[in-house]
Amino acid sequence: MVAAPGSGADLNIGNPTGSSAIVRTGTGNIDLVASGNVNFSAGSSAYTTGNRVGSTLSIVTGGSTRQAANFFTASGNVMVNAGQDVTGVLPSDDATVSYWELRNATGTLGQWGVSLTAFDQHPWDVATFGGGDVTAKGQGRERQTCRQTEEESCG
């Protein structure tokens, strides 16, 4: 998606007044480019999944709750490039990666996978689920809107 080149236009993923949007693909790349801002409204996201590997796995999370988890490979990349700022909104429900990256261990057997249903209900702004790269660049002032997870830290 590209806002009109040279226009100083913003690219809005979703609508700040309430409606959200999801931009997704499998093995293709997603390029979000604007000469102005790239803005993600609450509940909006852009992600790639790649190809599902094997069958859906049922993982027990939280007592006896079973959730469907998938494994992905060969996903595309997501690139966000703004002439000004890249902005997003943290989930209002304090969603962490644990909502959609399901994990469980029984004895020496560990299981993990991604629940796209859970991700769509508690989305982060940008993601790749099958090994693709995420690149985000804004030429304006830097603003940190990062949520720290077990796997990464905010810098």
C-alpha cells in the first residue's frame, strides 16, 4: 500500500474513529509506504503467515482449555517506511504475546504454535509468523510505543 508519492499524504491502516483493518498475506511481501505518516489505528495490523506446516495442533493452555495452534514457514516480509512518523496503538486489553503464541510443556515434551484467531482478536501492529523480516523506518521524530515480551526488549 502506498500513499500518493510526493503528496505528503499519510497512510492509515484502519480508521482512528473506530474501525480497524487487517492487511495480511501468506508468502508475499507487504510494503506500507507513505511520504507522510504511517498510522495504525487500534485493532489494526499487517502480517504475513507463510505456509502452514503439518496439521493444526491442539495445545492445552490454562488448565484444560484447548486451543488450535499452527506452525508456519516461508512467510513474506513486512516493510513500513514513512517520510515522517510510524505510529501505533498498544492493545487496550493489555494483550501480551501469550494470547496468540501458545505454549505448553508436559514432562520433556514442549509444544508451541500460533493462533491466528487469537492474534486477530488481540493484534499487534506488525508481525510475521513464518520467518519473514519486519522493517520499520520513520524519518520524523522517534517515539517508542513498544511492549516488552519474554523474547524481546524495548530499546
